[in-house]
Amino acid sequence: MTDFECSVYKKGSRLNGSLHRFYPPTLKLLRAKLPLLLLLLLPLLTACGSGATPLDSDTRLRIDSIAGAQTRLVQTEIDSLCKSQRITLMPSLVDSIKQVRLREIEEQMKTVPR
């Protein structure tokens, strides 16, 4: 048990001490400042305008170019991941396919009359 928990147990009941383990003093401070934080963030959240407002051509062009750049970046990352996985996984996949096929051939050879 920490010194903080011991001092809480001495000051209050056992229930009071267990609550302090879940709500440290920094959380109490955050809970006290939460209304002020929400009051400051509310104008920022509503400043972007409504979703029904149509976008002008310049904004659409910017969105298009950013989305295209992100798509190209992600595509190159995915391609490189696929290439690296192909190098590491392909030999084991080919081996397992060969083993299955060899078993199938052996089973067929058992049924063929001599």
C-alpha cells in the first residue's frame, strides 16, 4: 500500500480510501476544469460551419489533391508490404501446396490397378 493510500485510510473510511485509488488528485483537478474546457472548445467545434454548405471549387481541388497524395502514399506502403510478405511467405506456401498435392497423388496411385 502506498503512502497516499495509507494517509487516506487514516483520514476516512475504507470506502473513501478505495475511491482515492481510482480518482487521483489530478483527476479531481481535471473534473473541476472540465466545464471551462468545454466552454472554450464549443466555439471551435461550431466554427467550421454546417455540413450543408457547398464547397467551392478551390476547396474541392485541394481535397482531391490531398486525397490523391495520401492514396499514392498508402499504395506504395501496401505494395512494399506485399512484396516483403511474398518473399517471406511464398516458400512455405509452395511447400505446403506441394505436400498436399503429393498426398493426393499417392492416394490416387493406391486406387490405380497394377
